[in-house]
Amino acid sequence: MSVPPWVHRHVIFESRQTVGNNIIKTYNQCVIINCPYGASCPVAFPQQVTFWPAHYPPNPIIPMNLMPRHPQFSPRPSIALPQSNDIIEINAPFEMGVQNEININLDINPIDSNRSWQYNTCENQAGSEKTMSFKIMSYNVLSQMILDSNMITYTSCRQENLVWEVRWQRIFNEVLCVNPDIFCLQEVHLSHLPYYARFQTIGYLGVFKKKSRYKSDGCAVFYRASMFEMIDKMAVEFRHEVIPILRADNIGVIVKLAPYASPSTRLVVATTHLLFTGADATRLAQTRILLNELEKFSQDETRGQLPVILCGDLNSFPNSKVIKFLEEGQICIPWGESLEQIGLAEDIIEFYSGQQVASFDGINSSNYVATNVMRCKIATHSFKLSSVYDTDKDHERWETVDHIYYTNNDMRVTQRLGPPTTCMRRKIPNEVYGSDHLSIAASFEMVIE
């Protein structure tokens, strides 16, 4: 049997672990793979292929969260990995390689009775203009590599609910249940593209962009091929080597779609997954970079500013600088010199003694009066963004870092997938949900030409 091209070498290694007064020796085998992006660096995924040798069964005194993962609980790399770090179009089947699939029969109810569609009666009706309706969904699907490397976080979850093939079935069925016309996914694992390519069998095409450097997960945008044609696409990398707060590997994906019902109409959809661990300043800087690219991408010579939807896992709560920046259109950044280096920080604002200070950077303008000169750089964006979910009321009973924002020009929300009506008593992933995030979704009515 020939060795697959991604195999660099096999390694047998010994690990020792102290549990109580016992020293446990474990002999693990690992496949080191060639980096799929050119360089011959032996980057690999030891969690993906680590297993318990047959001659060394699990010792019952070892806690489950400390045990090496059985191969069926982990993703396996496909031999048909893309050979580029560019944005990838998911418009043809990916080979599944030599791996065997696990057939699992599941009786799944993806959206439980705690969630329902809520109709919007607040926004103005579209009048006599010609419109079209579409539904968009955003979902952080939880990368299996991230799950496997942070098992202590999921110790309260049942082990069978952490198996990728089980989780995939629930993720796939949740998309089927929501039935979106466009859906954006975060933490899509590179080696799992063959799974996501199966969305083609139910009428979707898509694009995928991996995070920068050696990271193995990224973001994807899928659209219903019978409703939309993709006119343009772009990837946005946030990493800048010379700027300390921008050394994370997060990315964004932007697509420009044209509905077949009105080929001259355009809709821009962007998704991103901002940094999880780290300062709010980094997430704010990443947001500024994404919006800067989005502003240029969504400008049309004849139509002006195109309708825009921005969704994803922003890792930001309502009181964060990221949310304030998105909703207010500007924010003070005391560390703005970093962004000034790449042209993303603008005017210096000065507040003089005795002058009331505007509500920048969390300062309450109703009770704060400057006694000294305060200098601050300002980051701004030109979008007038609204949130599908009320970032104050909804977050009182549903804490989420996932968001859907949209511009008000020629577009309005008609309904949204509501938050859980009761507190979730079981940690996710569980028997219903395949990820540690809940999906969010909304229906829009858009004016077309």
C-alpha cells in the first residue's frame, strides 16, 4: 500500500503522567504530515491520529479528560487538501481520500422547541418598490482540532456528542432545518472541506479561507446556487508583523452576490471570526481592517454603497468596544498610533478643560467633564449598521458573541431566529446541538432593480 502524499513520517513517542501516586506511561503513535501550503515544514496534527495501542488499554484510574483521544473521536486529514492559502471555491466535490467513514444513525431534532422565528413589526414596509426575500444564517461550528486540544472545557459533555461524525450530522441537519439562502460558517476545519462540500448535493456553492500561517480552521460563505450568482470575492487577513496588536491569524471573507431574480442588483456578505483570547483592542483593530476593506469592496460606480450584511463570531459582548464601534460608527483609540501606521486611524480629537467629553471609549458624557487636555485618535467607518438582535435586551437572557449586522439602505429584517426561551440546562455540544455555539439567522426583504 502506497503512503499518502501528506505523510511525512511516523513517530512513536512516550509520555508520562502522574495521577495521584501513580506514574502512567503512554505509548502513542503520531503521523507527521507535510504542510499543505508548500513549505516542507513537518507541521502535523497529533491529536488527529493519536490512539491507544492495542497492547496498552486505558487505565481506569485515568480521568477521561486526560486520556489520549481514540481516532474515531478526531478528524483525519484528506489526501486532497488544497495546495494554496488563497480563498478556495467549494464548487466541486473534494476527494475523501483513503479514510473510511463511520456510519452513524441519528434521530436528530436540530432546532428544539426552545427556539422559534420572531416576526419584525417595527421596521417600515417596502412600499411599492419591487423586493425579494432571502434568509441568512451564521454559525460557529466548532473546529474539531480546537475541541480536541481543549478537552477540559468539554468534560461535562457526553463523549459520544464530541465525535466529529456525530457533530457533523447535527450541524448539517441544523442547516437543513433553518433552510437559509446564504449561510456563513466559522471554525471550518481545512481537512473537513470534503464534508462541507456535501452542501453541494442540496444546492449550495461556497468559498472558504483558512486563517493565516499554520492555523487549520477558517471561515466559509455558502449561497443557494439557484438563487444567487457570485460576482466577486475577497479574503481579508488581519495579521501585520510590525504591529503588536495585529499578530493574530484571524481572517475575514467577503462575497458579492447577484440574485437571478434581478441580475443587476448586488448584495455584499461578509463573515469573520475575531480573536478569542486577547485584548479588546486587538478585536477592535481587526474590525477596523475588515470594515475598511468592506467599504471599498461594497462601493459601486453606478449604484454607490451596496447593501451589506456582516455576520460572524465577533467574540464581543454588548458593552465591548467592537460593538460600540459597529453601532456608533466611531470610537476613540488611545493606542491609535498602531493603526495610523497602516492608515486606519484618523483625526486627533482634543477636549479642553471645562468642555463636556463625548461618549468615546466608554466615557459617560452625562457626568464627565474634562479638566485637562485629552488627545485621542479616532477610528470611523461609513456604514450605518443595525443589529438583527437587540444587543441590550436579547443579551439580558442570552449571552452570545455571534452577531448579524446589516445596512439599512434598501434592506429590512422581516424575521429572525429567536434566542432560547428557557435556560439551556445541558452544556453544548449535546444530543441536539452539534457545536458549542447556537446558530443565528434572519430573513431580509431587499429592494431589487
